[in-house]
Amino acid sequence: MTGAPPSPQLFFETANAFQRTEALKTAIELELFTAIAEGYVGGALRFLLLPSAVEGYKHLTEAVRKGGTARDEHSLTPEHPMWVEFARGMAPLMAMPAELLAKLLRAEEGAKWKVLSLAAGHGLYEVTLARHNRNAEVWAVDWANVLEVAKENAAAAAVAGRYHTIPGSAFDVEYGDGYDIALVVNFLHHFDQLTCEALLRRVQASLKPGGRAVIVEFVPNDDRVTPPLAASFSLIMLAGTPAGEAYTFKELQRMLGNSGFRSSELHPLPPTFFNVVIGTK
Amino acid sequence: MTGAPPSPQLFFETANAFQRTEALKTAIELELFTAIAEGYVGGALRFLLLPSAVEGYKHLTEAVRKGGTARDEHSLTPEHPMWVEFARGMAPLMAMPAELLAKLLRAEEGAKWKVLSLAAGHGLYEVTLARHNRNAEVWAVDWANVLEVAKENAAAAAVAGRYHTIPGSAFDVEYGDGYDIALVVNFLHHFDQLTCEALLRRVQASLKPGGRAVIVEFVPNDDRVTPPLAASFSLIMLAGTPAGEAYTFKELQRMLGNSGFRSSELHPLPPTFFNVVIGTK
């Protein structure tokens, strides 16, 4: 836009942006994408546009004033049914990043792995690791209602025999120990930094020496406004959680350091918009 | 995106587009744009996001099935209060295109003009013509409640003495005749083509020989999907009117021809997204 004469076009586009959401809903309702709608974007759209998610945005001004969601009932409420919708709706969209992560971690080399997965949701990340690595044994933590979905996915991938569940809050339950890998996928962004560090200390304690915390996240650049999707994810967390946000690599690195990890690395996961941050004990 | 690997990014951006609308509302509510909000974008946003406008989108799937708005109460309802909001809210954003139109028509040359303005709304287009041309005398047609706003704007521009009003529906009232210019600004897109032609025939009859119908519109290209703003305007009309849409130049040309105009020309109005189509009697 530099040098272009002023125009209210961006204003109109932004004011009317809600129309794009509705147009997409309509396209799916009219089965324009029949082949992909039900199993792919249909469920994802159901999750993204749950009343609980949209409702947070109706009180966005209050959330900005307060520095966190203005709603009493939010995504951190125990056993919130939105996470079942998440597990069912978002799984098909996570197949690609899960495959890319298995490749990044070289799952197919078959090293003997004990894998912990926190807030496992659909379970697709650890299920994919177990599918590529027959020597991986997996423990998944999430609310009991959500783990039912993960177990279905484990069964569908024929890894149910190596898939164990630990129902409850990732902040309370006993993880066990001796893990090689602890997956923390799209979980830290729900919490403030001190809470993240409290969780990461529990993770660190559960790992064997040399074990790795594998964090998959929306990671904005240090400017905090690029790339747009990672940056705007912070707004989603502001609308829907008491104190969550998307953290920069520097912030994640500091949290890992404060939690007893000796090193950390950043790996983009193209073509997805996720980044992987690996902290080594 | 050609050649880029597949990514659900566009899907996420579109599904979450409603968040941009809410973010803009919040920015205005928090007075981030204090200097411009109230007089400029604040009122425009109030109009664009009126419950009646947003409501149409809540029934978009039904509207697509039906080929027009699924709501009984829509923008064509006589004396609809949304047009008062329009007249108050959108006027500041129309100042620039009104000035550009006055320049295009060479108002400052001072030719003796009798000007008709249909569905005048805020009245800014004919008020600006009258302000630049002391020899212009203006007649504005709109609902009586809306004309009150136009009269305020005429008074503010010190042209009230040359500003006359004809309250009522542009399809019913007597326009008078002998007009040099008939403004039809952002009006045709509310109607189907036959209805537009019926209106344009009334306009044609009111003009003196050589008189001009001056149509300001969102005009998509023949492909009907570019430029995005003009193309998506058709969706707004689908959601909010029984049979309206944004017409291409070819369509407007044909309507003018069918209504007795002997020639028509297209003039873009950069940097705005409006086009001017002039039909000459």
C-alpha cells in the first residue's frame, strides 16, 4: 500500500470480514465441497465456529480491557465439550503436521521410545509417531471424554495395544517417568508464562536425561505481528482464555530454560503454519 | 499460490474472518481511532454491521437456495430506518468519490444544470455537484426520513436554496423533466435487471435530449469474481435483497440501451472502488 492514495477498502474488507465466514459456512452447507466437507473442513468449521468460540469475540472489547476472556465459562473449564468437538473436527487437518513431525523426529528409525502426550486431544501426533515407529509406546493425557476420541484414532491406526491413557488435568495427574519424548502440542498457548513453566517443570521431571519436550505451536516472530496467522492466534486466546497467548521462540526458550531444559531449538514445519520447539533435558 | 504445496491456511483465515470484524469493532470501541472513529468509520461501521445486515448473512444458505434474501423484512422495505443510518454513517466515506465525480463531470465549469438524484441518501453527490457548480439546481428523491439527512448536508454545504426534495419511492413519484443529469448512485444493485430497466426508462423520460444518466456502482469485471470487493458486493445483495446484485459494465450498458439511451461509457473512479457509467439520451 506504500505510496498508494488513501482508500477505505481495507476498512470495508475488515468490517465485512464476517461475511467470508458466513460464505464458507454456506458453501459447506450447500455441499459445494462434498468430498471434503464432512471429513475434512466440515468438522473443523464446527469446532472453529462453536458458539463458545464465537461468543468470546462478542465480548472482545471487555476482554481487551481485562487482558483475558470476559466469559466465566471458557476453554479451560474441566471436561469442556468443546475439546471433544476439537478432537473430532480438527483431526483431519492435523494429519499433515503429524506426519511432518514424525519425519522431523525420525520415527521410522525405530528407536525404542516411551512417549508422553499432554492434552492429547485427537491423539493424532502420538498415534502417528507410534504408527511410524513400532518400538514406540505411548501415554496420552487429557480429559476422559476427549481420550475416547484419541482411543478411536489409535485403534484405527492399529496402535491401540501401545496406546495408554491417563485421564485428568495435565497439571494434576501423575505422568510416570523415563520418557524419551513428551509432546506438548498446541497446549501452552492457553496459559500465562508462569503456568507454562510449572507445566514444563513437570514435563522435565518425567523425561529421562537427554529426553526431549516437543512443543508444537503457533510461534509469532519477535515483532509479534507476523506472520498474520500466528499473530492473530493471540487474539483468539485473548477472547477465549483467561491469560493465554501465542509465544515467540525467545519466550518459549526462556520458559524451557527456567524449567530445567539445557537447550532448545526451533524447527518450522512447512507448509503448515506450525513451528516445533524442542527442549532437551 | 500456484505451485505452492497445499495448506489449510486460507481455510483457517476464512473460517476465522469474523474475528477481524470483531477486532475492528473492538478497536473502535476502545477508541484506538478516536480522531476518526466517530465522524468517519464509527458511523460507517454502525451501518455495515446493523443487525438487519448481519441477520441476512445468518440465513445465507437459504438465500443461496432461494436466489435472494430469506428475510421478509429487508433493505427494500419502505422507510426502512437502515437508510437513515446509511445516510448518517456512510456520508463521510462518500466525500471523496463525490468530489471525484464532480471533477469527472466538470462541475466547476458552471454549466446551467438541472440535476435529479434518485435514492439520494446522504445527498452528498448532488450536494457536492451543487457546491462546485453555482448554476446547478438539484431535486433529490428518497424516503422522507432519509431526505432529512440530505437536507442537513445541503444546508451545511450552503446549497439548501438550490436543493429540492421529492419524498417517496423512486419507482412511483413524479420526477419532473428537463434534467441535464440524473444521478443513480449505488441504487441499481438492489434490483433485478428488468426492474432496473423500468427505473432507467423513467430516468430517460425525465432527461432533456443529450442529458446524462450518471450511475455510480460497484462494477465487477466480466469474470464476475474480480475485483474482490465489487464481486463480493453481489453476495451482500444476495443476503439482503430479493433479487439484487452488482452488475458488469456490459449488463449496465444493455440495460441503458434497452431503456432508450443512445450511448454509454465506463469511467473508473480511482482510488475508490466505484465505477461511473454514463448513459447519454
